[in-house]
Amino acid sequence: MTQIAHLHEALDGQRLWDDVQSLASIGALEPRGIRRLALDEADNRARLWLAEQGAALGCRVHYDALGNLFLRREGQDASLAPLLIGSHMDSQPRAGAHDGALGVVAGLSILRTLSERGIAHRRPLEVVAWTNEEGARFAPGASGSSWFAGQREYEDILAALDGDGVRFGDALQECLTLLEDKGLEYRPAPFEPHAFLELHIEQGPILEQLGKPVGIVSGIQGVNWYRIEVEGMANHAGTTPRQARRDAFDGAHELVTALKAATSGQDDDLRFTIGTFSLWPDAVNTIAQRATFTIDLRHPRQAVLDDLDARFHALARRQWSGCDAHLTVTSRVAPVAFPDSLLEVLRESAGSVCPEVPELVSGAFHDAIHLAHVCPTAMLFTPCRAGISHHPDEHIEREDAEVAVRALAEAASRLLA
Ligand code: HGY
Ligand code: MN
Ligand code: MN
Ligand code: MN
């Protein structure tokens, strides 16, 4: 019987890659990429696929009140808090196949190895797929993990609406009913894991530039999301004289220019993104009554986020081209630094499969940003080609993924033993 100490060598690279491809086929787009928006039909099918894999390995499959899915493999001492490994399976609208998915499949491959090789371990292991990490359909993101970690209220999450006016709570109820009909075990309440580990693609260029298959993530930068509505007055595009116009597009344009100017003095770590912008009533020959846009603001230091938050609120209180602005903070997540005790386990583990493993701070948020508030948490990265992500061209090399999963397995073996 294989000992837990040899878990990472026992892991079957081909099965890992088969699992990557199986999950990638759910919500696949032509000619490439995937679409699995939170709680849509494909995202729910991915849950059923994962549940089937777990059941076939003898795991107990639970889901909680947010639709987070857990595959549990008992250890010799069921009273111990489980090691939790996982990530998310929901995606951006036109995404690559590995953002989040690789971290779930990595957990599954460790479960598969433990089960098929009959490896004994003291502590239980749970592999998790968190609900709505991306926030692309229902903002803000990381719904499942933030609720599990007590960072967001259940009712607030359920009230979110998607672009078609569908309420998160209604989409969630469909998902929970599906899981119940499949006979999965409902375990509503969160629990305190022993530790949480997440493997994720880097979604940046650093590891590829260093030529390294794995990296240790020491923390995640903070992220604020805003929605801004600029209110003018609709009117005839051709007859309304200049001085009588209250054009919401002009107002938004001026306000965006001022917001960007407010960030100009910041260091190069700052990230300011306007990813959505819409006009209403959205007619070629009608002056816009309303302009609505979002801001995604990120920085490793909370003080910088707080300073810009105050400036953004001050700018939103002014008039712009005769229009009023209304700023709503839709998400504020503080930066986190992972504990050195767990990073040390990752250094030793990753160091056993790869020399000189680099360490970096994550530019993207992950479910780990919330789990860090409930248990020792840390992450591993593996490179994706040119750092491209949130795009169908997202690509990982099988060999890199395998090294990174073996590093994760080695860390798991130390925490399960
Ligand atoms: O936006 C993010 O950082 C994550 O990929 N959802
Ligand atoms: Mn992700
Ligand atoms: Mn993502
Ligand atoms: Mn390739």
C-alpha cells in the first residue's frame, strides 16, 4: 500500500489531464474556450460532473446553502478538521478552460490518487468548488467563499440581479433543487477547515518569463468594485441646442477623465479598469439620459485603496456637464497576506518537485482571499501562456500543470498525515 509520503509520485498525470479535458468539455465554445456563467445550465452540469467523480471515488458529496460543492474523503480521525482544497468552476462569458477549473481538478486528482491507491491519512480531505467566484453574471464575485467565510450576508448575495434581471436567489434555488434531486447531502452550515489550499493559473506573465512551472502565492491584492450612474436628460439629438443639453455621455466622459486623473499619481501597482459602460435609452438620435459604468480598482496596499475611495466619492458628488453622478460601492475586499507557517509547507513541498520556486502576490482575487479569514490559507500558481486569461486563448502546458499539482499533492500529504 502506498504511503501518504509518496502521494505526489503516485499521482497519475494522464488521469489529471483527462479530468482537465472532461471539465473543459462542459460549456465548451466553438472554436475554443468555455462559458459556464455562475449557476447557469453548464455551471450546474459541472457540479454534477464533479459530484459523480467524487461519488465514484467513495467520497461523501455535500452541498451547502450557497451551492458550494464538497467531496469529502474520511481520514482515520473523523474528529479532525478537514484539509480543504479547491477553487471554482464558473467562468467569464468567453473564457479559457483553466481559470478556477484547474484548482478543482487538482483537488480531484489528489482524491483520486488517495482512493485508488488506498492511501491512509489521519485528517479528512474535502475538495471544494465555490459558487460564483467570477462575479461576471452576478456581482460581486466570490459569493460562495465570502459567505462561507462570514464576509458577506446571505440575503445580500441572493438579491444580486444578472443582466437579464434574474435574481441570484432564484438561480441558486434551481441549483439546490437539482442537487437535492440527485440525492446529494445538504450540509447548510459552513465549517472551520484545518487549512485551505488553492492552485490557480497565474493569469499574469511572471512564471512564464521565469520559466517556472509553479510559484508560491504569498498574498492577494485588495479590490474595490464600483458602479457609477450619471443622470442627464434624454432629448432630441438634432434639435436640442448645446446650452440646453444634459448629455449623460458627456457627463460620464468628464467624470471618467477626472477619476483617471485622480489615480495618475499612484505607483505602477495600481489597476483601474472600466469593464462595462452602457447608455440609456441607447438610441442613435436620442441624447443619453443615463450612462452606467463600473470600476474595478486594485492595489496591494489598503491605504491606497482607501485614499482613492475617498477621492472617487468626492468626485461623484460634483456635477458633470450638468449631470448628477451616483456612485455605489458594490464590493470592497481587503488585501491578504498568507501565513508564513503555511507558506513554509508550500516552500518545502514545491521545492521537492521544482528548484528555486518563485514567490509572488496575486493580481487577481481568488476564493482564498476570503478563506484567509477563517483558516490558514495559501496558494500555488502555474503559468498560462503570455499570462492570457478571461479569454478563449488561455492556455496551459500539461507538463507545467502536472508539476504544480504534484507540488500541491506534496503539501496535502504533509497536512493530511
Ligand atoms: O477578477 C478576478 O480577479 C477573478 O479572476 N475573478
Ligand atoms: Mn479564478
Ligand atoms: Mn477569473
Ligand atoms: Mn501547449
